[in-house]
Amino acid sequence: VRCLWVVLPAAILWGASFPLGLAALASGEQDHGRLVGTIYAANTIGAIVGALGVSLVTIAWIGTQQTQRVLMALAAISALVLLLPTLNVETGKLVVKGKGIMFALVVLLTSAWLAKTVHPIPPLMIGYGRFTAYRLFNHGEFIYEGEGRNATLAVSRLSNGVLNYHNAGKVQASSEPQDMRLERMLGHLTTLIPAHPRRVLVIGCGAGVTAGAVSIDPAVESMTIAELEPLVPQVVSKYFSEENFSVVTNPKVKIEIDDGRHFLLTTKEKFDAITADPFDPWTKGAATLSTKEFYQLVRAHLNPGGIITVWVPLYENNVDAVKSELATFFSVFPNGQVWGNTQDTKGYDLVLAGRLDDAPINLDELSARLATPGYAEVVQSLQSIGFSSLDDLFATFAVRGADLQPWLADAQINRDRNLRLEFLAGLGLNEYQEDAIYQQMLAYRRFPASLFTGSPDRLASLAQAIGGRPQ
């Protein structure tokens, strides 16, 4: 009903204005086809210019509230031009009559009253979108709201001090323990698994926690963050600098305001590690960062021994969508693995990791690396999220892609031409099957002896921490 109230009256009135426009321009024996074509062309050009100007310029410049008021003012001016002057048929001149002045006053007063009724977008709507009704009494304090060219952002602080980063109408990152664990785990696996992670690409800045975990690794010499919305780096550098190690101002970090996929399509750079943290797969456009073609593009931009890591949510998801995400990833990186981020020992979300080679993770070498003074900050970061040792970190191993193939036998591959994931994930929008899905995957877990190398004692300790039958 609200959509009808917003859209239908305007659509009817704009449609009714078309014959008035024809009548205003018609004269003599003018060709009717040319007249109609001219009106249509003007209307189409105006619609294109208006849509681009409002969405890319005006909203980012003055916000939705003021943009709506500007549009109402323009409509009022158009009405004044139409109603105020009257054509004197005898003299051919435009004159202003009392009736025109009366109409003009009505238009001005009505427009001013209507403009006053336009409110800013409620912070709660920015932050929680479709979940707004559930958050009326449990949303904390919104300390920032901002409208950009591509996204509307918010930052909220809960009563316990937890910070939430909102984008696309939901919490995309936070300082909650389970979220910090995932975000830093994603970043640290990206740099600790490969032997030489000198050049790293982070697709999607978000709160910057993953990028920050990458940036503090001494082996990383340069890092690029591809972020679509220009507001994001500014906002997170102010509100999440402690959680993200001030990554935005780190001298070895370069921010590229660009779509991550477009950046890869247009750059000649290659990287030792690429990590992607897209929106939830049911969010419009997010599925394009999980297609087979995207992973093939990533593979082409990895140096020998390079790695890609990807976040996959299990919550607000379903079995078919998770299978599609994993099967698509393993179709390009068949030697990939699944790492689990659990909440209270139950399934929550995942990290996928895939490499160009099959070189094992050298536990002895990695342990020696973490023992050096340069890695003190990395060690402290790992400890802050509950990983006090390498065994704790690598015990998050869930299953190898090769072992998971029977479970993925009926999975639908997400391709550019079908974007199946977006539709499959949409069917699981309000489902919470995360632990059930995770337990199905764990049924195929084996200790991956070929994935690790090191002293017998260290391998035995890790095998015990991981559990599962050796293979």
C-alpha cells in the first residue's frame, strides 16, 4: 500500500502530462510523428540525466532528504512557469493575471508544506533495513550515518561498547568476538599460509579488520584495498582504527576506489595473495564475486604459490546456496580447503582457501617465523581472538574440497550467465541452519597429512587438535 501511495499518483500525473506537452508544442501542420518523437527524446534524455545526476552526484553531495526537497522545488518552478503567465491571443504576448498569481501562491504554499514533511532516512533503517522492526528497542546508539555514491553507511555502538559497521541494510562487520575472530582469521590465513605474501589485494574494505590483519604481517611489502564506496575508508579510519590497526593510513597500503572485479579486469598487477570479503550472497550484485569466471580471473592474477581466501556465511543461508558457493570455488581451486569459524562450538561462517600449488604448510618454519620480534603484533592479534598457538589457528580446519566432492555432487555452479547463487541464497534469507550445514560438512573431515609438514611431534599435536581420521 505504501509503495502504491508513493509511486502510483506520480505515475498517473506524469502520464497525463504527456498529451499536455504535445498540445503545448503543436502548431499548424507540423508532422505529428516528429512532434511525438521530439517529446519522447526530451523525456528520455531528461530521465537519463536526472537518474545519473541524482544517484551519482546529488545524493552523495547533499543527501536524500535535501535531494527530494530540490526535486520538489524544481517541480514547483515548472508549475509556476506553466500557470503564472497567460498567453494573450490578440497581442501574442504573455501576461500575468490574477488567476495565475492565485495558482502560483497555492503551488508555493503547498510545495513548501510538503518539503517540510520530508524527513531524513532514519538511522535504524540505514543500519538494519528489513530487520528494522526487530531492532526498535535493541539497536544501540547510532554515532554515524552517511550517504555515498554507491552505499549508505552507519556506525552504531551498543551498550556494552561493541561497534557495528552497517552497509546494505545490515551489520557487515563488528567488534563482537565472533566477528573479530572471523575478520582477523581471514586476514591472517591469507598471509601465514603462503611462504612469501609480499603483494596482497584485499577486495572490500568493510570495517578494515581483515585488511588490518594483513597489513601487520612483516612479510607484506605492499597492499591494495579495492573498495567501491569512497566513504568507507574515511569512516572506518575514524571509528575502527583500533580494530583495524589504522590500516587506511598505513604507508604500504594503497586504496583503490573501484569495484573489486573491475579492478582485476583492468590491472596488469599480480599478487601473492588475494582475499575477498563480499556482502551476503543474497545481496544484489554480491554473487558476481562468487562466480566461476571471477575465480578464474583471480587465478590469473596470482603469482606462483599464490593464495585466495574468501568469506562464506552459513547463517541466513541454506544448504543449496552453500553447496553452490563451495562447488564453484573448488571448480577453479580443486586443492582448496574449508576453515570454520564457530560460535559456541557450533557452525557460524567459513573461510575458503585455494592455492596455485600443492606445497604443504611448513609448521616448523611458520612457528619460527612467529617467534621473531617482527611478528609480535601478529601473535598478539591472534591471541586476542582466541588463538594462543598455531594448533589453535589450524584446528579451525574443517574439510578439504577433494573430500567434500560427494556432498557437492548435486551443487549448482554459479556462473556469470546465470548467477544461480543469488537466487539460491535468496531462498534462505530467513533461515538459520548454520550448525546443521556445518555438521554435514564435518562428516567428510579427515586430517589432511599432505596439507601440513613439520616435525612428527608437531604434526601429531595438530592432528589431535583437528580431530578426524588421518588421510
